[in-house]
Amino acid sequence: MLTNDIDMACKAFLSGVVVLAMVGLISACGPQIDKTTAEPEPITADNALALRDVVSSQLAPLQLGGSDYLLLASEKRGLVLVDAEGGEKLALDGGTVERFALQQQAQDSWLIAVYDEDSGELQLRLLDLEEGSPRIRYLGAMATSAPQVAMCFSRQAGRTHLFAIDENGLGHEYVVHPREQAWQFTGVRPLYFGEQVSSCVVDDRSGKLLVAQPPLGIWSLNADAEMDEAREVFAASAELAEEAFGGLWLDGVSGNLWLTAGHKVLAFNINTPRQKPHFAEVLANMEPVSAAVQRGALLALEEESDQIHRFAVALPEPAPEMQAFRGPIEIPRVRASGQTVPVQSGGDAADDPAIWVNPANPAASLILGTDKKSGLSVYDLNGKLLEHFAVGRVNNVDLRPMQHGKFVAIAAATNRTDPGVSLFGITADGQVEHLGLRNLEMDDPYGLCVYRKGADLMAWVSDKEGPVQLLQIVPGSGNVDWSLKKVATLAVASQVEGCVVDDEMQMLFFGEEDGGIWRLDIAAFLGGEAKPQLIAAVDGERLAADVEGMGLYVNNQEGAGDKSYLVVSSQGNNSYALFSRDGSQFVGHFKVDINLDKNLDGSSETDGLEVSSAAFSSDYPQGLLVVQDGRNRMPSQTQNFKLVSWADIAETLNLPQ
């Protein structure tokens, strides 16, 4: 654990060095202040609410039982709750608290996260009513290795996530959730900022995490760990014009982001980054560190103060975008059921899976997965690594049953180290053997899908920057004399990787990454009578570029009817689209989500996938979907493959049973 802490501290330090080197650049990103413009006249507090021995540097308004209250961090008494007139209603009376995060759980129920300096813990508490009176209950705690300087909650897919950033600039995202004895902190990912972070807040409508980091500015990044971080400047330091700023507080109703900067209180429209503040007032005789709005008045608090100052000022109107802003489109979610161990290579390495169904014992089936920097890995259905073939930069893999000598199935994988196709044989008892590499007249073998044409085994192979070739895999008498016979060439408009063939219908489906899904009647194409048809274009919702992995869920049971589907990875929005078997009708889409019961993260940025309708076990009674996971979280590790029960997919999308 100590080694990990040192490693993470080093990463935070290096991140801080890089960030600090960007000060000049970031300062120039936003609109520049006209230095000749005079500061507005300072405003004087209308009145002040006197507190008793609180010593607070943070306040936040809330409602309980229809009444207005203020929650304050207290360096002497933990947490203190006062009414709108400053009358004390409740105190934790224990611990030293400088910062807290607040999230409403339900009416008259508020979740609070605090960092207690005395115990060195992140603590969770619940503020609610008991017989009409406020109370604070302890929920759980977690020890930390460094003091926490910023905390904020996020609501994602019905879960509560907590972001906590320490004094070294190392942040962590946790899912906080109840267990039998106490609430639990489940780590999702680390985040690196560098030193001097002062506060944070999450806009759940847009899914953005905002972090104040003097003297750089306010960062905006995606709160969802399964999305690209997409870090950008929300407000540059030049716009804030102060060395110290922070105290972020978001009014979710009006869309105003409030913060303090030197002697000033500012408000920004949360929906328009890198714009000037639409509220800026200088407060007379004070430097606030926390500000909020309640009952139409501005409230401000100085550092380590026992007074809340109230200002009667003209507050900014609610942002007009709040009425029209829809936020991200909600896509149904299906929990992951299992996962493989992480691949050996770092970075973007895992790519494409294939499933071998053991006909004698489906529970002993195999998952083959490519590590495109190293080779091919073989896993069992529990995700355990059984074998790794270090044969080079294999990209896509597919297989089909084929009785030939001791082998009952043949797998093929594109190999980009020495351009060609690596072949593998699978025996009846699940042993995998490497049959060697067969070279191709191709610059960069990329996508691949295998299918059966009568007794012949065929493969479509794409060149990353060129056409798609149709090959026959010609078996030999031993391991070394297998060969590939070129049958045809298919010209494509742009890059193709994902593909799958419906063996029964002799229909090829392939993905043009930026274009959509194409369908080709193979027999008609070979007869010179057909060209590919675009059957589903990229539209940003059902399909968001890149279009990547493809698989066919084929249900051949009697009376199955329309229970077979084409499954496609929509990489741009981290989802999976289902179409009818012929690809002509969109059925629905879903995301693979966190499974807290099994401590599994979801999946995102998926390249390849494979699906089977076989009844593997009680965990996968209706089949199995395997997807590459581009961001392996909980904890953050090298990439892997996620397993999803088809029964869960069918239930979530209400597919016909």
C-alpha cells in the first residue's frame, strides 16, 4: 500500500509540474479583463448573523420540513446547522471540519461528506428529520493518506459518487453506497490536478465536474469515469483576476455557479464556459471564502468566521438555457456480470474477443481476446487467464467450428507485426494450439470475421487503409501447411474494422467507422450482382462514431421468431446497439454499467465484441455478450473484457421471451 501511495504521489507531483507549466497558456484562454475599467463600488452587508463559537469557512443553504437552514463547517464543532436567522438548531459537537459536500437524497434527507482532520477520515453523515426536528446520523468512514481539501457529490445512474481531492492535488472518485453495517466507499479512479485545489462542484445536468485551482483557473471535465476526461478551462485565472479563488457553490435551479475571488463574489452561467461572469460585486471590508444565495439575498462568509454576512443585491436572472437544456440522453444500463483479468500490455491494448462454445460442457467454454501489443489470450468464463500466445500485434479474432483431425474449431486473428493472419486450433477438451502465421499481400491487416460456406472456412480481412479481402482458409495435414487463398476483393469508402457474417443467410455486415453499418449479400457479390448497402447510418444517438465491434445473437430454437439480433459497438457514446437480425430495424441500445455487488465497473470506448446464445451456466442461461473495455476502473488497471448476461439485456430492453 505504501508503494502505491508513493507512486500516486509521484504522479500527482508530475501532473502538477505539467499543469503549472501551462499557467500562461490557460490564462490566455478566456476573455481578458480591461485593466482600465474601474472596479465597482464595494457593497456593504445589510446585516450579519452572529454564530456561537463555530469558526467556519464554508456554508451551504438547504431546506428541511419546508424551512430554510444553513449548514456550516466548524473547526471546533464539526458541523453546525442554523436557521435562516442564524439561530442554532443542531451541532455535531466533535471533530475539526473545514470542508464538506452536500447532496439531497430525498425530501428532508441530505447526505453529507466531511473530512475530519482529527481522525484523518472521510466521513459520511445523513441530515434528516426525527419527529420534526433536525438530526445528523453517522453512516460510515474511510481513512485517507492526506488531508482532503475539496469534496463534491455527483449523481450518476441513480448512484451517489463522491469526488475528493487532497492537498497534493491527487483526487479520487468513489461510489458511496449502503451496506449492512455501514456505508462503503468503492474506488472508481484517480484524478490528477497538482497542488492548490480549493473546491469542486458537479453539475449533474451536464455531467461536468468543475474544480477551482488557483492560480490556474477553473477546470471542467466529465464526471462520468466511462467517458473521456475532456478537461478544459471553464474560467481562466485572468478572468478571476485574483491569486486566491474558490468556494464553488452551484445553484442548480438558476444555473448560476457562485464563487469567491479576493474581495469579490462572482457568478457564472454554468452552461457557457469561458465567458465573463454575469454577476461581480466587491464586498466592503471583507474577503469571503464561501458564498451562496438564500431567500433572494447573497450570503458570504470569511475564513474562520463566526459571522454570516447578508447582502441585499440584485441577483442575476436564471440562465435561459436551464429551461431548454436536456442534458445527456439517458440510455438504459445493464450491469456487468463478470470480467477477465487485465491484459498484460498498458495503454490501448485489449481489442477484440471471440467465444468458443464447448458443445459437451458449455460451462467449460473459452473466451479468446486480443492484446494488440502482444498476442492472443485465452480465458475461462470466470475471466481467469489460461494461456497467452505472444505471437505479435494481433488485432481482431474470430472462430468457427471445423472438424479437422484433433481440432473441433479454428480461430483466426489479424497480425500486424508481420502482416498476415495467425491461425489457432481448438481441441474438444478446450486446448488451444498455435498453427502459425500466414502472410498476406496487405499493408496493415486490421478487421477480421470468419464464417462457414458449406464445408469451407472463409474469412473477411480488412486492410486498415485499404480494401477488404475475402480469403479461404485451406486446411493442411499438419500445423504448418495451412494456407490462405484469396477469393475476392471488396472496395470500401473508408476505414473498416468490425464485421460479422450470418452463416445461414450468407450475409456480411461490416462497420464503416465514421459512416455506419453496411450489409452485403455474399453470394450475389461473388456473382457480380450486388454491392454493399448502408442499412444504418451514424446519427450520433443510435450509432455514434466510431462504429466498431459486431456480433450476431442467433436464436435457432423452435419458435424463436424475431429473437435474433445484430449487436454493434457504438463507441462514440459508450453504448451497444441492437438491430434486427437482417440489420433493417433498430431494436434498442444500452450501456454496460457498474455492478457494485461484484465490484465490477462498466465498459466504455469498446472496440470489439462477441455474443453467443448458448446456455453456458446459471450465470448466463440465455447467452453471453463479451465486450472490450477501453477504461478499466474500480480500480484503474490495464484494459480487459467485460462479460454481460444476455438475460439481463433482454430484461432491460424488454425483448420478447
